[in-house]
Amino acid sequence: MNEYKKETLNTVRRGGNRASYDVEMVHTILDAGFVGYVSYVFEGQAISLPMAYGRSGDKIYLHGSHKNRMLLALLKGKIASMTVMHLDALVLARSGLHHSVNYRSATLFGSLEKVTDPEQKERALKCVVDHMMEGRWEGIRPMLKKELNGTLVVALTIETAAAKIRDEGVKDEKSDMHLPVWAGLLPLKQIAEFPESDALLPEGVAIPEHVMKYYETHKYSANVSDKT
């Protein structure tokens, strides 16, 4: 499947020209994020909470305690929606009406199931950890059986989805172009700063290669220059 089928649930109505139903585009947006906003209903009340996640193919893995209210409600309802969004720039226009943001977002809809097989649970938790930082799972101690048994893991199978992207400049009224008001973009970027070792580390424990690799890839670029 190259594209998600446009259905009532996932069709973008407002700003449809910015929508994409391309599966690879949705996956790219998901893989670039760390936190998804998961929506559910608890005792008739709509709630949305941020959750760390991992993606493997068409499955999103979430985890928590066996008493986690959100996960239990999701399993009871058997369906869920999750949104991941990246803020790329503030769009500062000549008028308040045309202020906006540049962004990449993906909204997912799918069915839920509890992961019970121990090996599958461990693979799912590895997926979540390595989603945060590639290679991290191999750099930490193995999970204890009691930890695995004490963790509730839920798999969301993506059945349909949509991405929505704004990547353009200011869209002002022609009648405002002559105004002496500054307009433009203020780009935003999430960066990594140099790793800070825990104060209680045993002597001689160095920052691992996979952590430094992530830092070098995502650190602030000294080549960025101020523009006026």
C-alpha cells in the first residue's frame, strides 16, 4: 500500500491542499518524533495525553503500568487516534489574521490489542527505546522478568492516517504589502546539547558511541549566521 485510502475519518477538510495520504510520508513524520498525543474517552470525558512511542511497520507501541487508565480505556474501546506534530517555523505576517506556523503532522486511526507474548513484549519495548535513540537497547542492562511482567504493552495497528504539512512563507493581503510592518519566518529547530553524565556513574564509564553519534547528528550548527 502506497497511500491510505481517503475515507470520512481521515480526509482533511480544511486546508486539504496541504494533506498527504502517502504511507512513507506518514512514517517519516512518525519516525522523526518522540511523543504522540493519544486521544481516548474515559467515563464519557474526552482526554488527550502525550505518550512516548515506537513504530515498527504499521504498528505503534505504547507502554505503561497495568493500572494505566489511558491504556485500559484504549483496550476497552478497541480503537484509538494519535497525532504527532513537528513545529518548524513561526509565520509572522503583516496582520494578525494571517499569522500561522509551518509544521509537519500525522494523525493515525487504528485498532488496539494487548501484547501478551513475552518475546513480542520485549521486542515492542526495544522498539520504544530504540525509537528514542538508535542502538540504545544494546547499551543498557537486559530487562528483568519482573519488569517485563509488570509492564502493560499495547499495539496500535495503523488502519488509516493522514499527514498535513505547511512549508511556505507569509500569505498576506495584497493591500497590506505596502505597510511598514516586518513580516517573515522565524525557523525553529529541536537540537541536542552535549550529553551530561549522571553524577553517580562509576569512575571510568564513558559516554557511549551511540549517544555521541546522536549528539553529533543533532547538535546546533555553528555555521548558522544571523540575518537582519
